[in-house]
Amino acid sequence: MKLDWKHLFNWDVVAVKAPQAVVQNGRVIGYNVVVTYKHHGVDTEFYSTDDERMYTTYVSPQAAAREAYKTHLRNMKKQSERRMRTR
């Protein structure tokens, strides 16, 4: 397997979807945030309602998923600004 060293550490975000509730047996078990990277494909971040650590850092897993979504949007904005400056 040949590694693409030029893009190995390039984690530019191309798209991000808003948090969506994951429902199982009529109960919300967590929230998914789907992130698409330019060179690394699609990644699904899952924020579980059963993870008690979520409640110590954030108000709820939904708030954690929303914060991750906003962070990815900010990163996309920074990347586009960086591209505009280098042109």
C-alpha cells in the first residue's frame, strides 16, 4: 500500500451535517454528526446518552453534538479564508 504523504495530515472538512437523533426502540440513544473530509472520506461522530462523562462537560449529549457541529463549521470557514489568502 502506497501512502499519500502529501494528504496524510490534511483533514480539511468539506461538509458537515447537523446533529441527528439516533432512535432505537422508541428511545433516543444518542446523536450523530456526519463529517466529510477532503482526503479521508466520511466520519460519523456519535454522542451517546448513556455516557455520563457527557453530562460533566456539557449539559447533554445533544449540546455536545451541537458544539461539535459548530466547531466543524468554524473549521470549514477558517479553511476557506486560508485558501482565499493564499490565492
